Amino acid sequence: MTTGGQPALPGRLVRLLPDRSLLLWVLGWCLSVFALAYGVENPFFALLLLLPIAAVGIGLLIFGLWRGWELRHSPVAALATALLFPAAFWSWPLIAHAAQWAHFAQDRPVYDQIRRMAAAGAFESEDLRPLQHQGVVFDIEGSAGVKRFAFTTNAGVVDNWAAVIYDPSDQVRLARGMGSAPPHVEKLFGGDLVACRWLANHYYSCSFT
């Protein structure tokens, strides 16, 4: 059976699927969150983008509940439609982490190059902090045994900022929330280290306040 020249979905499958227009909007919303986390480093510009994304999210939640009620004759489709956006909303941290990882994968060759240059003695005579190389702003702490690097990814607002940290000791993994890390880890790079999430090898995505 066809509809408008296109093959129609089996009736049983249609009854199990959420509203397709809502599904497309939610997918677009997820892509917007990914783009925000991936490409926006200016905190004020990020805030301007965050407001419409939040507004659209509220609209999708209301629309999903309304469409779920309209589809109440098909309980599975109604439930899938009503819960579609809440499920997407709760996946926000996973979407943001995927975007951070993609950004890290793009910049990692520069990070690795900076580490090799530092191991060869580069940057030691430079007093100006933070340092910069090929557009990457970074800082170095520690001795030759445990030399840590912080590659700034978001300058943040006031004293809140984010960075990819390279820590060969992996001690920054102990930062899992405000006050959770030991004092010698919490005070790294002149800030209060709040939380870190593993990216690859000894690299972590970290936030400071």
C-alpha cells in the first residue's frame, strides 16, 4: 500500500512510533546542543544561543505532551511521543560530552605537539602566562616527573572556566564535584578544580571555579 507515491509503513509499526514531526524537531534540538557544546567558546555568545535552545526545548516538551494525549488511542505511540523530549533532555550531558570529545579529537594533534615541545625545553624562558601556540591557550605546571598541561577550551564568566588537562598521574580524575578532590589537586592551575571527565589516555575535560 502506498501513500502519495511513497510506501506506507505497516499499521502496527505506525502505532508503535512517536510522532514523526516531533521526532525531527527533537533530533534538530539535539544537534543544536551538540553544535553549542562543540563550537561556542565565547561565554556571552553561548548564553545568547542557550536561551532560544531552552525556549524551543520547553515548546517541544509541551508539544510532546499534547501530541501524546492526541495519540492516546495507541498507548505505546502516545507514551513514546510524550517521553521523547524528556529522554532527549536527560541525554544533554552525553550530547555535550560527545561534542567535547569531537572538539578534543580535532585539537589533540596541537596538544601533543605542545607537550613534545615542552619536553624539549620550549616555553621554559617565557614568563608571560598563559602561553599560546597555534591558537591554543595553555599553561604548564609541575616538574619534569609529573608535568601537567591545561589547554583552555572556554574562558568562562568571571572565574569559571574550562580546560582539557593532560595529567600523567591521572590524579585529576579524583575531582568529581565541588570539594571532592584533594587540596593539591583542587588548587591546580590557580583555580578551584570542580570536576573532570576522562577523554583519552591522560587527557581529561575539566571545569574550574
